[in-house]
Amino acid sequence: MAFLKVNGVDFSPYINELQTDRETIWNEKAGRTIDSNATFTGRIIAKKWKLNIGTRVLSQKESSIIHNALHSADFLDIQFVPTNSATDDMITIKAYVSTIKNKVYSYNDKLPRYSNASFNLIEQ
């Protein structure tokens, strides 16, 4: 079953870790009051998805598939199943990718090329 797609590319076989969070976006006047209570004031104007993703060990070809999909556009069509969902229904969002951390494991042809990659997908 697919649980994560990026611009139509199924990332599910490569994913080792997926955490979905809702990031709170506050209005521009949010902050602490300047008094002895320092009470936080403001209004929530949106909640945006942030996906924290880690892959399993990847071959050169698999790493290329992931990087090509993540760099195919400034904003990506993301389909995913939230980790707190009671169903397998996918949510669709537009998102951008954070810096991709992709460590080299080995340059030996008999071993996997890359250890796990990690990156975030952040809703536009």
C-alpha cells in the first residue's frame, strides 16, 4: 500500500520513518505581553503539515529516484496518510522540501551506496 507519493512517485518502498505534524501559524501580532505575567497572546490563523521523513539504506539508483522527484519543482504535490489517521485515506497538499541529508555509506560496488537520507516536506 502506498502511504507517501511525491509528484506521483511512490516513496513508500524507501521510507523507514515518517512522522506527520501540524505546525501552528500565528498572526503577526502574536507574542508575550510586556507585564509581570508575560501572557502569550495571539490568534492561530492556520495549521500546516510538516512531514519528517527518513529512508532506509539506498542504492545509487534509489537515491536518484528520490532526489529527482524532490527537485522536480519548487512546490510538490504530496499525497500521504497521516500517522494519526484511523483510515488509509490519503491527504493531498502542496509542499516544499527542506535540505536533504544523504550520507555516503560506501563507494564499494558490492555495498549500498548511501545510508539513510532524511528530509522534511513542509506545506506551502
